[in-house]
Amino acid sequence: MTLAVTGATGFVGQALLDRAGQAGVEVRALARRSQPARDHVEWVAGDLAATDRLRELVRGAEAVVHIAGVVNAADAAGFEAGNVSGTLNLLEAALAEGVPRFVHVSSLSAREPDLSAYGASKARGEKLVMASPLDWTVVRPPGIYGPRDTEYLEMFKLARLGLMPVPPEEGRSSLIHVDDLARLLLALVPGGEGVTHQVFEPDDGHKGGWTHYELARAIGWAMGRRPKVLHLSRGALEKVAKADRLLRRDKAKLTLDRVGYMTHPDWVVGEGARPPAALWRPQVPTRDGLKATARWYREKGWL
């Protein structure tokens, strides 16, 4: 089997390459820049705007796993280019080259497209996939953590300092370890009954998700600290986002667009939207996963 993979140089993509390599699956992976040689991986230079390179990427593949996407952009046009136009280009390449199977990694934010430009773009990307004649499956992960992640890294750094500002108290969200997500993506590749033309929302199995307070304390525990948890209102978070933009400019992690969906009270996966238990179950207990992630950050000098 040969898989065509986008986003292979990113956090989730690297975990998928690890899992695919262990399974002996050949991968053809898209990358903007030159990459080191890797067993079972053929790198294709290009991006989601390079239609000729996309056709080379998918040619002869049994399935496409589309992970690439824009999570941070200066405006709605930036999200549109990466998450909508890029997805359309890849779908057209798959159709032109006769690739039958398409596994699309979206986001829980697509459930509430009016809350953020990011969520709106992910929802439009999903609609394009669902409207295609391909054998598709959409995966909407919740918050993804684990080695190589730079998003939750911010919370680990704050826990080390002993003070963790979080969204309003009433909010809850689900989590998933990156290795569990990578296992699911590979498990979905064959398709079949109960998988084709389905939208799945996987998580760590923690019923009801995590409150912001619970997650902050769990990350603190992973760091060997008991941080003070400070709930911030939407207005306060917007002020922090503006300050982050001034300080870190394009590298800012907290943006006004992110505040829109961070302050939504329910980012818990749907009970009826989990993948079939016979196909996949989460294997990484979240507290253990957080502890191992903190250890990885320390070993790599990220903390």
C-alpha cells in the first residue's frame, strides 16, 4: 500500500509517519522544504497550491490522508487559502489520478463555523470533501497533545511558572494524544462499512471531557507543580491576544480568532460520533500522556 500524505512535516503528520513506518506502509509525503531521508517515505516538494505537484503526490496511491491545514492566519483569506482552496486542489488531484480513498483531518471547530474564521474554513473544507464522489471519511479531532506539539507547550510553560490563565470556568473540552490519532488515521485508510462517508470525533475516552480547571491542574501535575488557575473572561482574553500580537507578531499563539472558539463552552466530542470501538479505541491515558509529553519537552530543551 502507498499512502499520499499532506502535512507530513507537522506535529500530527510526523506521528502518522512513525506509525506508518512501523506498519511497513509506504508513504509519499508533501513538503515545502527539503527533508532528511526517512525509511518508507518518498518526499514530494510542493504545497497545496502547486496542482502539478499534488498530482505527482497522489499518483498511484491507494489513499490520501489530508492532514495539512492553516491553524493560524492574519485574516480569513489566509484560512481560506490553506483550508478550503488547498483541500479543493487536493481533491481534484485525487480525482484526476483515480485515487479512490480520502481521509480528511478537520477539527471540532467545524461544528461551530460562526465562532471563528478558522472554524468556518474547516467547515467549508469538509463540505468540499463530502460533496466529492470519493470514498471519504472526515475526522474532527479535539485538542491534540503529545511530543512535537507547540500549541499545548504554552500551557506547560505557564504551569512551570505556577500561574495558568484559562478560558471561562463553564467551558469543557476533549483531548486526544497524537499517537492515538495517528493510529486512528491508519485504521481508517481501508474504509468499508461503518467508516465510509462518516464524520468521526475521537478523544481520550474521558467521559464528558475536561473542564479548563481540570486540564490546567493535570498539566501542572505532569510538570510536578500545583499552579494557580485563573479563569479569564472573553474580554480579558482579547486583551491578552492583542498584547501577544504586539509582542510576537506573526508568531503569536493567542489570536483574536482563537479567543472566539476558546470561549465557547462545549468542545466535547459527540457521544454518537466516536469511531467504531471494533476499529479503534484510545490507548494513552491522558495523565500518563501529559507526563510523558512534559518529559519529552524537557529532553528536547523546549522547557
